[in-house]
Amino acid sequence: MSKKLYVGNLSYSISSNDLEQIFAAHGAVSSANVITDRETGRSKGFGFVEMSNDQEAQAAITALHGKDVEGRSLTVNEARPREERSGGGRSGFGGGRRF
């Protein structure tokens, strides 16, 4: 069964292809995705890699967590499920000054 990994503290110049190549040395990579800002297209400095099995995922975590890549120390761990977000803040009205 495949295992999804979180990869943080990436250099902003790392692409999804670069990320895949970094992890491919430790096993079969099913997918690699650097997260980018919707508006600017610039990397947010983190991404996700899906390894083909648990053993390869653990090997990648062991080898790459804390490793220096382009001057930045990577954070690599098992990805957690995405948290539910609330509606966030205020409703459509009532945000102005009150008299």
C-alpha cells in the first residue's frame, strides 16, 4: 500500500520533478507535488510525495529528514489527513463600525 509523505522547508526553486528525483533514490515514487500559490504560481515551500510502499517511505524519511538540499534542512514525515476548516471568520455583514 502506498504511503504519502509531507516534505517541508523546501527551497522555492525546487519543482515537482526535482522532488520526485530526490525521493526516487529511496524507492518507487507514485507522485510528487510541490504546493504552489494559486495567484502567483510560486512555491509555498512544501510538498507531498507518495511512495509505493511503507518500507520505501520509511527509508526515505530516515535518509532525507534533516538533509540539506539547496541550503535548507528538509522536514520529512508521514502526511497527516487534512483538517476540516471552518467557514473562517466573519459572515458577509456586520464587520464594520457600530454606533
